[in-house]
Amino acid sequence: MRVLLVALLLLATHAFAADDTEGYENFDSDTGLYFHPISVEVKGGQGSFCFSCDAADHDVIVNLFVYDPAKKTGRNLFSRPPGEIRSLIIESEYDAKERKMVFLGDGRVKNNKNIRPRKPSDQILIESYACSDEKNCRYTLWKAGKMGGEPKVLFAFSQSEAESIEWHLDVKNRVVRLLTRTQTGYAVREFDWQ
């Protein structure tokens, strides 16, 4: 009975993990590009992706394959995987009825109401997580062009800083906003999102 319960729990956990990344595999309405995640299996929480994970084997997304059906060409977004991809934001189309932008992937999208009609951004935001050892883990936010080019780092912060740092995409103002908690409030930095 215990074995059956553990097996059902593992299957449910695996199914939930697959749903968690469902938005990463999709077509961009604006460009027609097809995005597909590239995963690797992590054995028992070991490796540079997840020192704090449980002992179960699991898949992590480490790159994104971008395919152009019109040109019949494909490429990996990163020439060298940056670690585990934790978040992805792709602005895909404008929804005139709802007056907002539509996104592929998940993300920290805010202020997405009463948006004036415009073409979607030609950029992608990617948050990665990697560790050089158990004590040196970093989150990195990357900005990359949908149509090509090597991703560029917008900012990075350590695992120990993560509790005092927040970031989001402000759709209306077209900026990526980084908030760092201070003793009296927040320090704010903004990065262009065009």
C-alpha cells in the first residue's frame, strides 16, 4: 500500500512539473517563431542546478530552442546553457478587446491594463539559476532578441540576496524594474523593455 501511495505521489509530482513549463512551448503570434524548452535530467538534486532540491530525479529546463518555420532554421537561445531557466517572458501579441499584451511563458508581468495598441517587444526575458557550489548560487536576468543574437545580462543577484530583491516587467511603462529592499524602503533600478 505504501509503495502504491509513493508511486502515485511521484506521478502527480511529475505531471505538475510538466504543466509548470507548458507555456514555454508555443508559437509567437508576432513573429511566427516556435519556442521549445531543452531539458536535462538532474540526478538526486546534484549538479550546478539545484543543491537544495530533494533526492528525487527531475528534469530542469536549461535552454530554449527557437525555430523559424518560414526560413526552416533553428537555434538554441544560449550558445552555452546558463543554468536552470526559472522564468521566461515573451510578449507575443496585443489583445485589442482586453486592451493588454499577451505573453508566452510565465513571469512577473505587472501593469498590463489599458495598454495602447502597439507591436509586441522583439525581446525575451529569461531568469536563470546556477550554482558553482552549495554556497555560491546566483539568479541572472537575461534579455535576448527573438530573432537572434547572444543574450545579454541585465542584472544578477546571489541566493542570499534573493529575499531582499524583487523584479517585474512593467508593461505599460515598458521597463524591467528591479527593487532592492533597504532599511527604509526600496532602491529602484529600471531597464528599457522595447
